Amino acid sequence: PGTMGQRLSPLVIKCKAAVAWEPKKPFSIEEVEVAPPKAHEVRIKILASGICRSDEHVMSGSFTQPFPIILGHEAAGVVESVGEGVTCVKPGDKVIPLFTPQCGECSSCISPKGNLCVNNDLSASGLMMDGTTRFTCKGKPIHHFVSTSTFTEYTVVHETAVVKIDAAAPLEKVCLIGCGFSTGYGAAINTAKVERGSTCVIFGLGGVGLSVVMGCKVAGASRIIGVDINKDKFAKAKELGATECINPQDFKKPIEEVLNELTGSCVDYSFEVIGRTDTMTAALESCHTNYGTSIIVGVPPSASQITFNPMTLFTGRTWKGSVFGGMYMRSNFCGFVKVTDSWNKFFKFGCQK
């Protein structure tokens, strides 16, 4: 507290950050200045951050974003300070920054049909809601990444892009909930709404794909097929719920034909968790001709286009996209992060050295 009972404004923080100055070049560890949070903003000390394929897409130039930029969006940390009007969190709270904010007022936030708040920054402005940045390096403004920017010791987010979590939650593990786990698990539970006894196929068995596997298992799917060209991933996929795994390189025919023969054309749900247009169409064509549903989870390159036979959909298939697993994080996430005896087992795939 300051004099006369007034609260002094937080100061600029100087800290280390991994700055991406331009595409296709290595990160540069720099000292950056992180401005104080403005009204309805929160400054977070980042204590754990995962690396997502979407971050790599930006570095490779396949996912267009403004440079220079501080990437990262899968993290957990502790609130350092808050701006005027913030009541949802306070300094010292453990939190997860959210790359899909929830304002609670727009058409998406008040609808049970979608979770992509109109205040998201997936359109790549790289700025806070007031059109400015909180990052400076060497006198130059640095862009934010999808409302989060977690490859830094401190970041600033809008209050709609942060959620408080259990005080005892291990941050090095729950950071995965900031993207990977929620995106995959939610795609099965919220977007596809997998039913008990159904057959599912997952294209791509990385961290997000494995989370889809877990979601399908929790939903009660009786057959969960993993598809990946890396056989080293099969053992972990089966441990987490996959009933079988196949490698497309072991067959001379298209993988959708292999799956149709393997299941008798009865794949109820397919999930593309890679971000390739060829596997997106293969996932769609592997679904049941009449009532199969295919979910696009992987992020495609910005300039990519997709071509397919419209008869694939005409006969009844459904093709859907899923952002952040359809999660409404701020409204129903508080009870999601709990410390239980099974926590380490549940998340151990993301914590191995």
C-alpha cells in the first residue's frame, strides 16, 4: 500500500525471455522489459511451460504471426500483480494462462455450441486488447502470442485469459492443461461427444493424440485405434487406452482403406491430430459412410488448402474442427485441476525425462 491508503502501481520488470526475431531462425535469449498490468490485466511469473507444435509452426513460417514475438502458450505460474478492476485472481494465486479467453459476454461464450471467444487473438494481431504490447527488448516492441506468451519469466494477460487452479497442483505437470491435454481430451469428450461402445481412430500419437486416446477411453469407446509412423509411440498409446496401433508405412494401400477393412467401415469417430491436409482427408474417409464424424485437432499451415470429393459428406459424414477441446475454461475449469493419488499416473506421459 502507498500513502493515503492508495495502491502503488507495479514497476516494469526486467527478465529473461526467448525472443523469436524472425521466422526460421533460432530463439534468442534476451533481457526484456515487461510492463505493469493495465486495468483488467494480470502479470504472471511463469514457472513451467511446455513446447507445443503450434509454436514450431510459427518458427517454421507455416503459421503466420507478426515478428518479433515471444511464443509459448502451454504454461502455469503464479500471479505477480494485477491491474485495476481484477477480482478473479490475486497475487500469489497459482494460475494457467489461456490462449482461448472467455469474456462471458460474446455469442460464443454464452452459447453451449462453441468456445472460441471473439476476443481471442488467433487472427494474429500480436497485441493486447488495447492494441499495444507489454513487452520491449532493446527498445523495440515485441509481439504477444495468442494472448499468452509463456517463453518468458514474466508475461501479461487479460483477466479473461487466466484461470486459478488448485494451490497444491504441480505446475510442471498441469502446464500441459494449458493446451495439449485439454485440446486432445476435450476433442473426444466435448467436440465429438464419443459414446460408450463406439470405435475411434486417432491420427497422430504425440502428446495431444495421447490425450485424445484418454478422452475416448474415459467416454467408454470399445475400440481405440492409434495411427502413427513412429512405432515407438505404440506402447505408451496402449498403456493409456488404445486397443491397437498401426503404422501406415506397413501397408501399400491408403490408410483409410486399411482402416475400413480393419473395422468393416464402422469407424464412428476419427481425429486428425497432426495438422496435415492429406491426413485430414484420410481421417474423414476412414469414418462410417453415413454417420461417421471426423474432428480436425491439428493446426494446418496458414496457406494450406484442402480438396475432397463432396460425396464424402453428402452421404452423411460430419466434419468438425476443435479449438482447445471445446473447453469453457474460466466457467467450468476450476474443479478440473485437482490433486489426486492418480495424478502422476494420469500425466506421466508428459513428464518423463
